[in-house]
Amino acid sequence: MPDTPDRPEYASDLFKCGLAVRREVLGADYVDASLARADDFMAGFQQLTTEIAWGSIWTRPGLDRKTRSMLNLAMLTALNRPNELRLHIKGAANNGVTRDEMKEIFLACCVYAGVPAGLDAFKVASEVFREADTK
């Protein structure tokens, strides 16, 4: 695992805790590349997402990672955020969410968030699955 870039934004214990979870869920290659690409402008965002989302929320004991991933898939579908959805489909698979469970999540989103949002989620998931199946 590569060293985390030496930035003051990346020095806190909360960042380090969140970074470990973020790497496990999203994959170290993706996370480390995001940190390495972050310039002075983006480093604060990397700090925020790693400390707050991954360090404060994903480490809470109230929900397991699979459930958190399932919630993320539903929320990202409802918000129509295909780039983040693509990333979190991969993370959800890492956390044990099956393709059938993802299908059920996206079908429910069609009803509650709208068919266009659900359709986009199905399209993104199909692309991710094709990529994964060819590896």
C-alpha cells in the first residue's frame, strides 16, 4: 500500500481511521489515486470525505457495511449521481451486496425516486457488471 501523501489535511487520527475503511470498501488503488491527484484545492475535500463520511459515519456500530452500501445505492440513485453510483456499486459488491439485491434496490428506486433515476442506475450497474465480468 503506498504512503499517504504528506499533507496536514491527512494527518489526523480520524482521517487515518476513515482512510482504512475507505480503502477496504472502494479499493486501495482508487482511493490512493484520488489522494495522490488532490492538489491544494482538492485536499480539503479529501479530508472532509475521509474524516466525516468514512471516519465518522462508516465506522459507527449501528449498521453493518453491507447495509450502509445498500442505503448508498438507493440514495445515489434517488439523487441521480451516476459517477458516485458507479463507484459505490463496486464498493457494495466488496461489502457483499449481490447483483440480485442491487436489482431489487434499483427497482424500488424506480417506484420511489422515479423511473428515469432507476433506469440510469440499471444502466450504470450493467456497465460495471460487464467491466467486472471481463476481468
